[in-house]
Amino acid sequence: MGALIIVIGLYLSILFFPYPWFPHHFEHAGFSVYSDDEIPADFEAILDDARRRMEAMELDRGDPPVRIFYCQSQRLFAFIVKAAGKRHVGQGLLISVAGNAFFSKSIIEVIGDRNRGRPKHTRLRGSVSAAIAHEVAHHLVFTEMGFEKARRIPAWKAEGYADYSANLAAIEADPDYDLRTRVDLLLDDGAWRSTTGSVDRRHFRWQLMVEYLSLVEGLGFADLMHEDVTEARTYAELMKWYSTSTEEIR
Ligand SMILES: [Zn+2]
């Protein structure tokens, strides 16, 4: 029993005290970055971009963001995902209570290479700064609502809101942003077929639903999180707006 507790403790320590596995450290733009290997030279620009994305978020109060643990070894990242008890392996992993966020260099790169930058302003582009901003957004929601409430947010809303928040700065800076064109793309089956099967467009749909609620309907965070704002109703409203309205939105 004692031995088991020690093994579990060792497992969990990597989530709460990962420093021994991440000896390379630097600070920039208010972020603390730790890595298992030499930190790449382009990381300053990545953090500047992550900072811009963070500052555009409604919930940003200027508090220090999560600590960034950048895994260049995929085995290390896989171990951390396992230690956290997650079955789904994504680009990043947030341990909000510890204030730690872990990122996989290779998963982000594979996604970027596969989708070649499309669609714009989404997680499918495989951008390190957007992945950082995504976990920062989740962390701000946890801080704002508290753990118990935040973990009850349905997946479409939690992920849609994090992707929307992470990409809002880029959307606002893009004169060609157009939600209707994005819905065109969502509904275009051919655009989602790839040589290796089909690309999962669920997260893109969730993000567009939150873009609609925020940018068209003008809902702020508190209204958006209201339980009356359901997935089915939001999707129906988005489709109705898409098929009837011709007004320009910005
Ligand atoms: Zn997420």
C-alpha cells in the first residue's frame, strides 16, 4: 500500500512539479517557459503572439498566465497525458489547479503540416501560440467560475469558447474575416476529405457557434455560459442566420 502511494505520488508529481523534466527555462512577455530541450529561437515571437491573443480575451485580468511546459519529446508528453488520466491526446494539456500547461511540439507540427494552415484562425492550423492561448483561455474560465462550475460546461461550449478566445485577436486583425464564408467551409464536405480519411470538423463547428453568439448576437461570457444557451438551439440559430441574413458583420 505504501509503495502504491509512492508510485501514484511520483506519477502525479510530474503534473504539479514538472521542473526536473524541463531543465531549459526562459521568461518572455510575462510567460515562464520550461522545456525538455533547448528552447527554439522563434519562441519569443510565439510568446509575443500568445500575449496579444491573451490580451484580447474578455476574462483576462492581467494576472500571470499559466506556466508553459513545452515537450519536445513526444514520449514525455504521452507520459504526462497518461499521468493526468486523459484518454484524448490533444495539442496541449492544462492542469489548472497547478497553473501548469503542457504542449506537444510534434502533435502541433503534425496538425499544421496536415492542414496546411487551414481553416484560418482555428486549432486546425497547428499554431503554438494559438495552442498556448487556448489553454490560457480554459484557465481563465476555471479562475472565473471555479473548478466545480467550470467542469460542468458542456464540451461544445468549453472548447468552442477556448478556440474562439484564442483566435479573437487574429480575427479582429483580419480584414477578410467573414463568418458566412466560414460556415460555407464547415458545410462543404469535400473540403474535409483528406488522403488519410476525413478531418474532424466538430471543433470548427463549436468555434463557429461561439463566434456567432459573440460576434453576431453580442453575448458576453456570462450570457454565453447560461445553461439556456444549448448546442442544438445555437446551431439552429446559426443555420437560420446563415440562410436568411445578408447583413455584413464585422
Ligand atoms: Zn481545450
